[in-house]
Amino acid sequence: MQRKRNIQIIEWEDLDKRKFYSLGVFMTMTTRAAVYPFTLIRTRLQVQKGKSLYNGTFDAFCKILKVEGARGLYRGFMINTFTLISGQAYITTYELVRKYVSWYSSNNTVKSLVAGGAASLVAQSITVPIDVVSQQLMVQGQGCQLTRFKLKPKMAMATGKHKYTFGQTRDIVVQIFHADGFRGFYRGYVASLLTYIPNSAVWWPFYHFYGEQLSRLAPADCPHLILQAIAGPMAAATASTLTNPMDVVRARVQVEGRSSVIETFKQLMAEEGIWGLTKGLSARIISSTPTSIMIVIGYETLKRLSLRPELVHSRHW
């Protein structure tokens, strides 16, 4: 006899908010540091013309490591850490919207779909300016011809050789502001919304769906956290595949300084055909797999650790 869903969902009202936020910052920072190199590789693959620089994810990883060293994989990481703010805004919005939607519908898919989309809308409004700057830093060095803005080479004190220095966020910010004004920091905002709202809205329902299906197939004594850790990457791969075309367009709009999503899409199709829409997909799935595992394990563990004391003994995992 098939079991009903046995993965308990911890809702917003069940949480000790102080624990939730303090532990959440650490979890978000750890996750971002672990997957950032693949985010950088994905961006470079998406904005290159054809295969002018790299032949794929593995080739890009090897070339960047060889030419720029391990630090090259973390270009723009320091400014990207400010997305911790958007991360906290995301999970807060997601949980609160789930709570409000539950007043009108008890369907978990509906709650996840609406909450995921709303959370992404709020988070992207904070994240886009940070992404614009960090992506400009990502494509410096070996891929410097891909962007309008270039870091100024400085003299290396120890070696006496010219090389690009890291963390020159101020230099990029000034160039963007001089070229495009304040609006330059929100270049690609619409494309980001068209990418990440559907991605987030799709991820959560698929995550719960896969979790439910796995719970029916798995042995009765299988820990819920393992099922959730498997469901997360499955949902991420599904969402990434569905939304990657718009992610390619978003990256090009932001890095190349374009203003039209439609024109960027048309040019991409004209130059590279339908396969151009799959650029960076493998890097995106590779980065989303450990990200999803870490987020699911970390987020679900975080919620369990943040349960209000009086509820701890009432939950059985």
C-alpha cells in the first residue's frame, strides 16, 4: 500500500526567527563560496561568441585555472557576497507568502509556486545591481574582450610585472555609472525577472513533487533528509533546463550592455541558432546540483534547528 506524503514541511510560524536568521547567513555564505567558480564559468560560456574562448565547462575550468590561477575562479566574489542580503530577503518572502497563500489554498503546489515567484521578485530587485558588477569582474582577464569595461592593469609590487588585480570593484562601479548612469546597475533587470521568477516558481513545486514520489518508493526507514537531498538536484536540473534560454539572454544583456531582451534573443538565434540557447547549461546544472544539495540539507536542517522549543518533540523525522 502506498504511503501518503511523509515529509513534514516546517512552516514559518513553527520557527524561532532569531536562530533562523543567524544560522541562515552562515549557510548562505558557505553555499555561495562552494559553487561560485561554476557560476563564473557559466557566465563566461554564455557571453562568448560561439566557442571563441572555451569549448565547454571542463575546458573553461582548465584554461582559467592555468592562465589566471585559482583566484581567477573567484573574480568578483567579494562584491557577490552582498547577495547575502537578497538571500535572507528571499527565504523570508518565500515563507511569509506561503503562510498568506495558505489562508486561501491548502494545496502545497499552489503555495510553492506563488511563494517561489514572489520571493524571486524581491530577491532579484536587490541582486541585479550586484550581479551587474560581479559579472563584469567575472569576464575580466582571459575573457576581457567580452565586456565594455576593463580593469586597469596595476604594477605588482612583489614581481614587478603587470597583471590584473582582483577586487577592483570601485573601478568597475565608476565605469558603469559614467557610461550608463544609475540605470546601468539595473541593466538586464527584466531579463533577470523573466529568468529567475519562473526558475524559482518551478523549482519549489518540483522539489516537493520529487520528494513526495521518492517517499513512496523509498524504504520506510529511509531518512527524510536523504530523500530531500535527492529531490533538490532533480528539481534544479528541471528548472535550469526550462529557464536556461532566458538565462543566456540575461547574461548577454548585462555583460554586453544591451537594452533590448528581444533584440538580444534574435541576434543570438541568428548567430548561433537554437543551440545557442543551451550555452552554459551543463555548467548551470553542475553548479545547481551541489547548490541544491547544500541548500536542501542546509535549509531543511536550518529549519529543524530553528524549530520553536515547544515543537521539537512533536516532530518525527
